[in-house]
Amino acid sequence: MTTPDKRLADLMVMPPTQLRSVWRDTFKTPAPDVGPDLLRRGIANRLQERVHGSLTGATKREIERLRKRVERTGKAGHMHAISLKTGTRLIRSWNGKSYHVLVCDDGFEFDGRHYASLSNIAREITGAHWSGPRFFGLKNRSEYKPKAFANG
């Protein structure tokens, strides 16, 4: 049996036709029309996922968000430094009322509805454009300090 390290090393010297065959075996789909370097990287990533596990749901969502931004604007911008665990509750007081947001695996829940971003929720609460992370006190520049509670 070949070790993961040996399989990764073997990828580096494989010709493109063999890489395409390994791609088919690994992904159960035909290889995309990309160069050998990208094929190697894709196969290596999948092999490493099998050993170490894949990306978290939050990271996958961030990659998808960046992919859509690149599609729309041609630029990716920066990944958010904020990472919230599913089940975390954000609490924010605004104009004398307390608002609760639940962090879900695929976004946020507020007032019984699902939202893709905290900024959409902040706009819903205030009626104005806000940076959601800043509104909920997750950015340093904010003077607001809401409480965040992780379940379990």
C-alpha cells in the first residue's frame, strides 16, 4: 500500500495523461481542461482531505462568497478574519431593544428568518447600511460590545 506522502511525491513526476487518469479515479469525473499543475494540486488536495479532513463549512462558504465576488467584480478582496462557530448567539441592543442572532452553518437566523450576512440583519434592524460585523461588535473599530454565547 502506498503512503499518502509517496502518492503526493508521485504526482510531481506524472505526465499529464496519467494525471488525467488519476483525476478520473479520484473524483469519478473527467479531468477539467486545465494544466498539469492545477491537476496535481486538485488531486493532492483531495488526497490530503482523505487523511486530514476537509475544510469547515464556514471556510467553504467564504470561498464561495469570494468566488461570486470575483465573478461579479474581477477582484476577490480579503477573507473575513471573523470566524463564528455554529450555535453562537450574538446579542445587540439598539434603541432600547435587544436583538438576538443565531449563527447557523449556512448563515444566520434572526427573527425567525434566514440571512446570508450579518450586514443584512444590521440593515433590517437599523434601516441603514451597516457593516454587520461592526454593528454586532465583532470588529475592533466598533464602540459597541454585544455579548456572544457559544452553545454547548
